[in-house]
Amino acid sequence: MFICKATSYLCALSLVASTIAYTAPSTQSKFTDVLSQAKLQYPDSSTAATSDDLLDGFAASYFYLTDDLYMQFQVAGDSGRSELRQMETSGEQTAWDCTGSTTHVATATIALPVQVSGIEEVTMMQIHDTLTSPALRISWVSSITINGVTSEDVIISTVRQGLDTDSATVKTVLQEHTTSRTEFGITAKNGLVTVTVNGVTKLNKASISAYSDSTCYFKAGAYNNNPTVSSAVARNKFFQLDW
């Protein structure tokens, strides 16, 4: 009996020691607006936290505030994600006309960490359609060859030419990767998307006209694309995010 009690006590101590308290991003007012217009998806498209949850102090190992006041997202596994999905403040899913005349803007200040071995691509921001596929992705890639030119450790944009996930894509190198804060902007209007990096236009009015019969929304966080090590964790840090 004594052994059982002692064992239980040691187990309890182990559980306490392994418990980590995470700080909620909502403790920083700079994130209030975006959290009021988002839900958190993890580790797939399932809802891990509603807007109310996020504003009420939600935090977890895959979504938390760092000591230097970044909103951190992290996830392991192929196609795993820890992402905010744009929502209406009413709690309804945002669905704007992908090719309409209204201007839709998302901005973010990101300090993308150096990724661990086995991580090949981390999607940071997206315009996603409500049915099938992302019209635009901004991602870090370990290596990519575009028109015969190979680039390593770079940030790219990917624009899909059709609704089908097998549709052709147009990829553009936006900049070399840096762990310093970098400002990204996405603007969508009239079926055209523009991407800026630190205020400089890097992708100018690329067409997403294939999405003319669809509706879209923004996403941001960490999406783990095609890792070569299943347990490797993709990470991303946002100092600012708005849409």
C-alpha cells in the first residue's frame, strides 16, 4: 500500500513538473482586433478555439505568446496546421467575393524562426477559397527551382491558376529568409492580388480570375507542407497581424 502511495506521489510530482503554463496572445491588445475576427484551426481544419475562446485567454503548446511578445504558431505532421482563419465578428465564417471590386487587405509583421531539420516548407499567409484550394500562399521553402534557377532558404508566393488542387501554379521568390521582423501585405481586388514585403511590391496584380465563382478568406499561422521528418515541428512568429 505504501509503495502505491509513494508511486502515486511521484507520478503526481512528474505531472506537475511537466505542466507548462502558456501565455495567451489575447493578453496583448495589439492582437485583439484579429482575434475578434478569427478562429484557430489545429492540427487540421478542425476548430481548436473560437473567437470567444481566443479573446478569453486561450493558449496551448501550439499557440501562445512568447516572452518577446510574438504570437507563436507551431505544428508537426504533413499538412498539419496551427492557423487563424478569418471570421466575421458575429462568429460566421468570412466569405468574400474572390474577384469582386471590394478591396481586401491582410498585413503581418513576421519573424520566421530558423526551421529544424526535416521542415521543407512553412506556409505563413494565405488567401483560401471556401471550397477547395488556396488562391495565394506566402511560404518559406528550404529550396526551390523556378525557371531553372535554384534558390535556398527563401520566402515565395504561390498563385494557383485554377480551383483544382492539381492546377498549375506560378511561384515567385519574394526575398531571402531573415529571422528579423519582416512586414508582409496582401491586397486582393477585381481578381488581382498584390504582395508587398517591407512596403515594396514583390508580386504585382497577379490574376486569381479562376476563382470568379468562389468566395475567399485570409489565413495566417504555420502550415507544415511536405516535411521529410514527421515529428519535425514547423514554427512561425507574428509580431502583428490584421485583416
